[in-house]
Amino acid sequence: MTFNRINRGGALLLLGLLLIDLIIWVAAWSWLEASHKQYDEKASVQADNMAQLLYSDFAGRLESIDRTLAAAVTEFERQQTFGALRAELVEPVLSQHLFVLPSMSAMRVANASGEVIFGTGGQSGVFMTDRDYFQQLRDHSDAGMVVSRPVFGRISATWDIVFARAMRTPQGKFAGIVTLVFPVNSLNERFAALSNGPTDSFVVFDDRNMTFISRYPDGLVTPGEPLIVRPDAPMFMARRLSRLAGKFVNVAPQDGVMRSYGYRCMETQPLCVLVGVGLDTYLAPWVAERRMIVSSVVLFTLLTWLLWYLTYRAWGKQLDAINAEQAAYRTRDAERRFNQTIIDESPIAIVTRDAAGIVTLVNEAAEKLLGWSAGELVGKTLPDLLSGMTKEIEPLRHEALAGETLVDREVVRLHRDGHPVTISATQAPLRDASGAITGYLTMAMDITRRKEAEAKAEYLASRDALTGLPNWSLLRDRFERAKGPRLVFIMLDLSNFTAINESFGHATGDAVLKVVACRLKDCLRDSDTVSRQGGDEFLLFLAGLEGLAQIQAVLGEIQSSVSAVMEIGGEEVYTSATMGVALYPEDGEDFETLLRKADAAMSRGKGDGRNTCRFFDDELGREATACLRVEAGLRKALEKGEFELHYQPQIDLRSGRVRGVEALLRWRHPEQGLLPPGQFIQIAEQSGLIVPIGEWVVRECCRQGQAWRAAGMPDVGIALNLSAVQFTQGDIVDTIQRALTESGFNPGYLELELTESVLIRNTEQALTTVQRLKQLGVTVSVDDFGTGYSSLAYLKRFEVDKLKIDRAFVRDLCRNANDESIVRAIIQMARALNLRTTAEGVEDETTLACLRQLECDEAQGYLIARPMPEDQVAAFICEYAVCA
């Protein structure tokens, strides 16, 4: 009977122990699985956060690169309106931009043929026509900034990616490209500083064809190789589904490492950032925990089997209750040790507190996080150690005791040594066997370094790299938040800044910009904003000024402060500020309108002289609108044939007969009628339209001259004026040669009038052009002679044929002794150099008689004839015979 009881009791004991073992194994397995998911999630969050941070960093770099390229293209397009790009103007711009973007290895300029004509970090003479970005910019006029595939530098011997923008002529023709070369290794260096382990990886890839641009660690792949991930990875469908961010897990085929990945793709560029966190490394603590837990459970299982064996052998009826109690005690003790081991070895800080907020348990990670030992923390409340935290901690305690769970709440706590620590904390209630809340648990992680990196990236994305001032995006954001009854926009430009750079160097120029930035901040209040827009331009945004007197007082203080002498590098440097002011809401209610009007006012201020301040007004707006309308009309006038030439005869003062005519441009406006050149020539020159208009004038003069000859009219010369823009920017020699060839007109009867300012600007280039024109057989004259930089030296070098005396000296010739002396000297000098002279603006017989007495060769003016259309001037010419 006893034996059966023992067997029955042994069987029950065995069954109970097996059930306990099963429960322990299930509990351990569930805990390990949940813990594994938490580590996986943390790895995923880590990868996603690093992807976001590196994406923001990379996107900020691209924004800076795009602004830099756009500014350089605008500057070079402006330079091209005055002629071919020159090294002394281009190279400083390239160097300045590279100084602001130190991560770039080179900046280059290529012409429309693809030849590199200027650049840093390379050599000229290299052609880019085989590069994809050059072909795309050349073939697509609407392309913005283009990013190349990875290229192996021909000179640098490193892998680079190239960012490029197209330059275009005022007519919209492709004129070349400006490029910035970016070493892909700099992306890896940025990631290396943030990486937490050797198995972390960083990839920038092109999602057009899923190819590598950069990878860290490098050496496993070559830029341009295909990016291999699972076929169902979300990256393949990201762009198509407009999912520009995501997470996934994949085994990298390059090194066989399983990683948790986070990626971000850019909306405007085919570029994606992919960050992988090595799960083996990240899960190492979990593996150690698993080994310890499994060992503990196995040991516990063996112990239970041993317990059963020993109990079965020594079991008696009288020991049933005792053995059962011992077994239960051992089970509870094992569970307690098991739970304590989990808490002690956890890398996450764990603190438990009772309902009164008194700390009951602290693990080693929590000791490191706060700086106090467990002995110092247990038995006390956190406000006992962290003074001033009662108001913050008490509401959280009440929420936990009310059964609420708070997940990933970011708080700042003071370490024992006094430095602040940013913590991501999760708080949950603790319950007893009956479900009643007896306290609460807090798990925390130190995220201080991550928050600092995010703050630094955010700061750099919104600041000017040189001065630390807010950039365009931050200024615009502050404007949108600060709209009020009165806001003031001030566009400020420094005088003679280019001369400072050329005289003292760019280091001094940068120092000047920093000093000016500090002075501007000192002139403003904390509520105001000063921003650097690039180059030597600043934009100031002031809020809350009442009345014009306050505004003018601030403007005066700014001008005085900027104009004060600066001592930089042992040199005294001077500059001044030209400012344009626009007011909200009087001048506009949106950022772009106010910026445009402040810029227009500043441009007018420059025209009035340096160190001035100009407010935008309706007159400026009307002038700007009128100029835009005129420019738009000019673009259509050439296509619609609205231009025509009038001709003013020139007579020989010895014979009184017509010797030639001067062609004068007129615009037959569809609404305003016939317009003289004074109403549109300046706008045509500023917009670059003077080049195609000038080409039409040349062709029309040659065509008309040949038509007169074919009609049997006497041979007369036709003079036409070449503008400075047309002479320096257009290929004037080829234009005239084509017009002469197409028309068959005798080049000896074509006279080209150039002003003195055209000849002395870039003298060597002008001399070469004049010599090539002379080789065609045309006549070259100097128009408005005496009003510029008259010099015997350039008259000798350029070998001109005629001098045209400006009407300013002719008008009062007979009434002003000084004018008579000047005209006599010009005529005598021309006679000594074997040049002919033509007097302009002859309007009365007395002046004509004086010119004859001074032995001037030719004259033109209203006394002789006003400018006439071609049919009227033809009749006038036929009335007189040309001097033999």
C-alpha cells in the first residue's frame, strides 16, 4: 500500500515537475522572443534614425551645392553678357565657392563644346561630351541640377559624383555647364563618425538603376555596381509607390552580414541613403542573455529531475507535505534568481518604485546612467537626489499608479556630476498576483549623443557656413511666423567688396564679411533677423518698428556701423552699405514679392551712388513693370518685323554733296507707334537682345546698300553704330562677313562706328577685333569722340579711319571759346593722323560756317536733313551727286 502511494505520489510529483519545467521553458522562450523583438526594433529604430540623420546631412549638402551652382551660373551668365568669360573674373568665383564648400574637391566650367575652360582641382583642355550629365543638360533645357553616376577622376584618381547646372545665353541657347566634384569618400567619413560597430554599413545609391554610389565599409564594392537586396525589398517599389522612406531586414551579399536597414529617398534627385545596423553585433547582449537564461533553465530542469529522483527514493508518507513545500520553495527561489539575473544584466536602465515613489530596485545600467550606486538609490525617492524634480516626477507617478503606460518619453535628468543627460524612458505599472498596482517600473536609454547630432545637423542646415547667420530657409520661416502690422525688409550690398578681395585676398574678404555680420547683429534687436544671402549681400528682417522715423534711425545706425574702418591683418579696410527697403504690408504680403521689391530698391540705390538707402515706391514698380513690358515686346519685335532703319545724310563740307548716311534704328511699336532708340536700346543691351537686333541691323544695312547700287543710285557709305555688348559678346566679325557675303555689298562703303569706351575696355581683345574688321575692308570710325578717354596712343594702335565729333562740342561751337578750341584741336589732330572728321548735331548755318572755317571734312544734323525712311533718303541722295 505504501509502495503504491509512493508510486502514485512519485508520478504526481513527476507530472508536477514536468509541468513546472514546461512553464519555465515557455516563459523563458516567450521572454527571449519578446526581448529579441525589442532588440530587433531598437536596431530598426537605430538604423532609421541614422538614415534620417545622414539623409538630412546629405540633403543639406545637396541644397548648398544647388544654391552654389545656381549662384555661379547666374554670375557667369551675367559675365557673358559683357563678352567671353575671363579667368580673372571666373577663377575668384570658383575659389570662393569652393572655400565655402570645403568638402568639394573641384569646381569647373565647360563651354558648349564640352571643353573645360576654367576650373580648380583639374586641368583645362579636358572634354566632358561623353559624360551623362553634360548630355542631359545640353539636350534638356528644363533640367535643373543634374547628378552624375559615379566617375573615376582622371586626375584625382578617386571615385567622385558630379553635380552640374547648365549655363544659357540670353536667348536660351546652351552655353556650357558649371560643375562641382564631390568625393564619395567624404560621405563615408561622415558615417564613420556616427557608426556604433564594425558591421554597420552605409550606402548611397542611384534608384534609377539601383547601383552603388558609395558604401561603407568600402573595398567590398565598386561605385556603379548593382545594389543587390531581396526581390521583395521595399526599395524596388519605393519611387513608384511614392514611398520615399522605409525599413527592412536583409543579408548583404557582399559580406554575408544580416542587417536591419533604414532608407530615405530624395524627391527631387534619384538618390537614396541606406543605413544598415549589423544584427549580430547589435544582438550580442541578447545572445549572452539567451545563453545565461537557457543555461539557467537547463540547470533548473536537471535540478527538478534530480529532486524527483532523490524524493522518490527517500519519499515516505510522513514526508509528502515537507517535500512538496521544499520543491515549491526551490521553484520560487529559482524564479527570483532568474528574474534578478535578467534585470541585472540588462543594458537598459531599470528602476522599480513602490506606490510612494520609493526606489526598490536599480540595475547596473541605471547606476551608470544617473551616477548613483544602488545602495544610494534604494530606499529613497528620486526628488531626494534630484532637487527641483518633484513637480515633474509626481504627475508621472500618479499616471503610473492609475494604470497608464508611457512609451518613449524624452526627459532630461542631471547626472551626479552635474551634466544633463537626455533620456528616452518607458514607464509602466507593476501589479501583484491579484492584479492590484503595487508600484511602477521605468526603463530608460541615454540618447544624449543622438539628440546632439540631430541638433547640430538642424543648425547647419539653417545657417550660413561662413558667418553663422540664418540662411534663406530660416529667414523665410521666421517671416512666415512673424507677420504683423509692420515688417521691414532691407536688402544690403557692400561697396567695393570685389576690390577688397582682389587687393587683399579672399581670406581678408571673408574676414570683412564676418565683421560686417557682427556689426549688423549689434545694430538690431533680438527679435530681428540678419541673414547672409551669398557673396556680399545681406538681408535684414525687422519687426515691430513704429513709424518712418524709427526705420530711418535704424538705417542710419547700420550705415554708420558698416562704414566704420576695419583693421584686418594689419590693414585698414573700408566699405559701405547700399540698402533697398520694402515694407510689409504696403509693398507686398508675401516673401518673394517683398524680396524682389527690396532688391529693386537696392539696385536703384546703386545707380544713385554708393552708401545710399532707397525705399521701394510706386515709381520703381512702374519702371520695373515698364522695363519688363519693353523687354517682352523686343523679344517679339524681331520675329514680327517691327524694326526699321531710318537714314540721316552726311555731306562733304567742301563740295556740299552727300557722302554717306548713318543708319538709325526705329521700332514700329504696334500700340505706341514709331519709337526712337532712346526708349528701348538700354533695355535691349541689359537683356542681351542687342546682339540679335544688331545682327539684323548689319544685314539690313548691307542689303539696303546693295539694293541702292542695283537701282543705279550713286555710291554712298552707310554708317552704323555697334553697341559695347554687341562688340564684346557677339561674334561681330563673322556677323559682318556673312552679311557682306550674302548681300554682295562692297565692304569699302560700310562704316562701323565704335565709342571710345568700347575700344579701351579690354584693349588687347578690342584691338584684335578691330584688326580683323579692317581686314574685311570696312571703315572704322570713333563715335562721340572727345567725351571718353581720348588718346593718341589708341588712335595709332587701332588705325581708325574717321573721328565723329560729339554734338556736345558742336552745339555751342560759335558761342563758346572752349568748345571751339576743342573742335579745332580734334580736327588738327585728325589731319595730322590722316583721319577724316565728321561733326554731329549741326542745326544752324552759323555752326556750319564755323566748321568749314575750321576745315572739318563732313557734317550731319537737322540743318542738313533729319533721319528719313529708305525711300525718302534715296530721293535725297539722288538730288545730289556724290563727291568724286
